[in-house]
Amino acid sequence: MIALHQTRSVPDTAPAAVSAPRIAVLVAIIATAVGFGIGLVLAHLGLTNSSSVLVAIAGFFIAALTSAYALKCLREIRQLREVLVDKHSYQSFVDNATEGFFRSTKNGKYLRTNVALANIYGYETPEQLVSELTDIATSLYVDPTRREEFCAEMQEHGRVTNFVSQIRRRDGTVIWISENARAVRDENGDLVFYEGTVENVTARHDSEAAMQRALQEAQDAARAKVAFLAGISHELKTPLNAIIGFSEIMRHEMFGPVTEPRYREYLVDIHTNGHRLLEIINDVLDFTRAEGGLLVLDDAVIPIPELVEDTCRAVTPTDKRIAAIHVNLPGDLPSLRGDPKRFNQVLGHLLSNAIKFTSPEGKIEITAERCEEGSLRLSVIDSGIGMAPERIAHALQAFRQLDERVSRRFEGVGVGLPLARVLLELLGAKLEIESAEGRGTRATIVVPPTRLIERAAQAAA
């Protein structure tokens, strides 16, 4: 906003007075010379009686007073010159400003505007704007109550900032403006006028509105996708649960023996793959809910050793040989604060990936450490096939496979790491991946101090 300069009125003859310093100095010099001259003449003539001395002293005083007056005049003229220059610069700045400038009364009449404001409002000149637009509330604002809100904010705060409103231009078109203004008062505190700037923000407002619409449409689409997948998952889970349940009954021969060995093998495969398919459906649904912000999280205390033990037990297959898993956890670890199911889900995906991509001769390690800033790093480290660093971002994208061939070596739909990343963000943590092709991968859950509960706090509770 353009700042107001408090200036006093200046006589029209002021520029001519700028030469007064020279006159004042000249008068002072003459007066001083006269005073000294009188003294010297009297001394030369031998007139040194008391009257003569008084005359000489008076001459000196006249010279001193004249010099002081001349210096005072000099200061006033300099101040006058600064006022004139400042007033001229301020006027030029307002007239050539790219933002609209105004002064208006409390009753809604413009006192003064500049060319930029006239252009914004659709008038040819500032004079035309001032003469034709006589009531800001009814003639300018689309919503007349905006002027009342403007004045109320001025009354309360003495200024308005980014006061955005719709207005009608002279040709009837509607635009959005932003006003920044302040109340100017006299030395008694009485309101003189409002002064401020106006900016046409129609393009910015339309852009923000378009972004809001796009965001709303994206949220609606996410909700629709969640609803669709929820319906599909329900339709899939119903027969799948039946398959898993009946295969479980037949595996345990609850209603009679299964004499054919191959049938028993088939039942194991049916049961195992049914559970696997159910996990995939749940992961896809969780990922969609998490991305749409529709996932409800619990908040509980999670001891890290128990979390690691439960995860290892859940994801470690019992029907095939895998790489050895080593757990190395310090004894003084804090507990996590968050949703136990989701932290278990995240760690499960990281450990499952390590098992999948590491040969039985390899090694998998789970470690935890505290950082200097107080965060905790829980890592799953494997000696598996790894991946090139530039492929890590690709691996974190949903439903993307590093090996996209139909005949790829490793199974999966590409939702494990993306789901882990999204869940950790919702839990207030983050996922870091370090990897090198042929040298293994380190997947780290970074938990900030705000999501940790120290052992002392647990003991006190």
C-alpha cells in the first residue's frame, strides 16, 4: 500500500524564496561589518567615552542577531525545499503507480484516485471516476454490505488487508479486487479519509477457484474409487472366505479323511493362495483409503520388540527355506505411539520384500537406533538383489513393477512399498530406501520424537 506523507500547505511563491539563503548570509556579513566598522571608527577618533562604547556594543549585538536570523531563515528554506521535493515525488509516484490508489470518505465517495484505478474500474480518467462513482457501496460493490464490512474493519483495526470483493466496472462487467487501506486521522484523532490501493485479482481468484474445483473433483473421485473397490472387495471376499474356510475344513479332514495325497497338496495350495489373494485385496483397499484420507487410525503404545516379533512370526513362511533373519535391537528402546495394526502392516511389507528378493543363502537383519535429534530408525536390511538408486522412486509408485515383463521372476501387484510409504505418512513417520543393484536394500522407518514414548514416561504411567 502506498504510504501517506503528512505535508503542510506551501505558498505558490515558495520556489522564488529558495534564493533567500544567499540574501540572509549577505545581510549577516554586512551587519557584522557595520558593527565592527563602528567600533574601529570610534577607536580611531579617540571617542571612547561610555556613549561610544554603548554604540559599539549595540553594533555587535545587531550583527549577532542578524546572523542568527539569517541562519534560521536558511534552515526553514531548506525544510521548505525538502517538502516541495517530497510532495512532487509522492505525487509522481501515485500518478504513475501500477496499482490503483484512492482516497475516499467514510460515506463512500472518492476524493482522489489515480490513472491505474480508473483503468481497473473502466473509466477514462480519474476525474471521470470521481464525478460519476458517487456511492461506493451501491455503485461499485456487487454486494453492498461489503462497504459496511470495510468500514467496520477500519473502525476496529484502523486498516484492512487483502479485502477481496466483487465489483462492477463502468461497462457492467464483474471482476474481483483486493484492497489494502488505512484510516487517516487528524491530530485530534478524527477521521479525515480512507487511503489505500486496489489490485485486480480476477485471474488469481479464478485460478484458485479452478484449483479448489479440481481438488474437490479429485476428492470425489477418490471417494468414488474407494466405494467402488469396497463393493468389489466385498463381492470378492464373500466367495473367497468360503474357499478359505472349506479348504481349511478339508485340510483337517473334519468330516472324513482325504485319502488321495495329491488332493491334500491341492487343498494346501488352495488355502495358501486364498489367504494371499485376500491380503492383496485388503492392501489395495487400504492403499485407496489411505490416499483418499479415509483411513481411520488408532492410537496406542507399541513396544518395538513385540512389534518385530509379531511381524516376523506373521510373514515368515513355514513351508519353504528362506534367508536367515537376525534381530538386533538395543535394550533401551522407547515405544512407538500409533496404530499397532498399521505399523505391523508396514513392517510386514518391508520384511516380506526382503524375504522375496533375498536368496536362502543370504541374510536379513532388523535393527533399531536412536539419532541425535531424538528420532528412531527401524531398519530392515537384506543382502538380496537390490536395485539401482534411480529405480527407487519407480518402486514407490503404486502398482508399478521393477520387472514389468509378463514372465517376471517375482510375484506381487506392486502395492507393498507404496502402501508402506502412505501409511507411515499418516502415522507421522516416513520411509527411506537405500539400495544398490546386486548389493541388497535397506528399508528404514523413521519415527520422529513426537511419536515416541520414552521408557521413563512409560514407567511413570
